[in-house]
Amino acid sequence: MAGHSSAAVARTANNPFLRGVAALSTLAGWCSAGMIVAAVAITCQMIWIRFVLNGSTIWQTEAVIYLMIAATLVGLAYVQRLRGHVNVDLLPLTFGPRGRRVLCVITLGLSILVVGVMLFYGYEFWHFAWDRGWRSDTVWGVRLWIPYLAIPVGFGLLLLQLVADLYAVLIGIDAPFGLEDA
């Protein structure tokens, strides 16, 4: 499997589209990391209030759950950019350069299709919550369109990164599956 060396990162060359998508994916990664740090800080604050001050908490648990889910979804594009998703490269290693390229185009094409469907339905779900004014059934009563926004944003960014990956392979900037021809 490919490691996390600089070769494992999606290449952009001097292509403005690829550099722009890489910048967006990196920004999404930083936002995702910030959400995780915020969730940890809120958890520590909740523990302090409950067990040291012997008080009750209202919003903390729900906020931590929403932040962790949003961090996961928003961070998808950054992980794709770093080639950090689970990678089984048995087939790509057995194929030659042409077969590897065809397999990569098929794989990225199917991934784009699946993520596109998830983006469509994620947007529809988010818009439904927005339109109906849904609120959570908790004391905090957060407007659900806010945490649900992570669904179309996360899948939209992932879709953009996948399209950029496919484009980079098609024009020869990046090698299929990050494997150079031997």
C-alpha cells in the first residue's frame, strides 16, 4: 500500500484548477481539524462542569456529536487529497501502465457517480430540514439545517477532489493510484 510520503499526495503541477481544488481540500482539512479540537475542548469543559462543579450540561453532548460528524464529512476531501483512504493495490500492481490507467478511470468514475448521488440526496435532506425549520428534540433545540449542512458541503468537496484526481490522471499530471510506471 502507498505510504504517506509526498508522492502519495495528489499532484497539481502548475494547473490552476488542480491547485484551487487542492487549496479547498486543504482548507477543509484544517476546518475539520479545528472541529475536532473544538469537540475535545467542549468535552473537557463538559467533564469539568459535571464532575468538578457538580452542574448540569445542556448543549455540550449534542455539539460534540455534530462537530465530530461534520469533521468527518468535511475532512473527506482532504483525506482523498492525501490518499489516506483505505487502499488495496493488489489489482493496480498486477496491471501494466495501460491497465492501471483504465482501472483508475473506472474506479474514479464510479466513485464520482456514487458521491454525486450522495451529494444530491444530502443536499435534498439538508434543504428539507431548512425548509421545514426542523429543530432537534433536545433542550438546546438546535436548528438542524446547521449540522446537516456538513452533508452537502462534505460530499461536494469530496466530489470536487475526485473530479480533480480524474482530471490529473487523464492529462498525465498524476499517476494512476499514485503508482509510477516501473
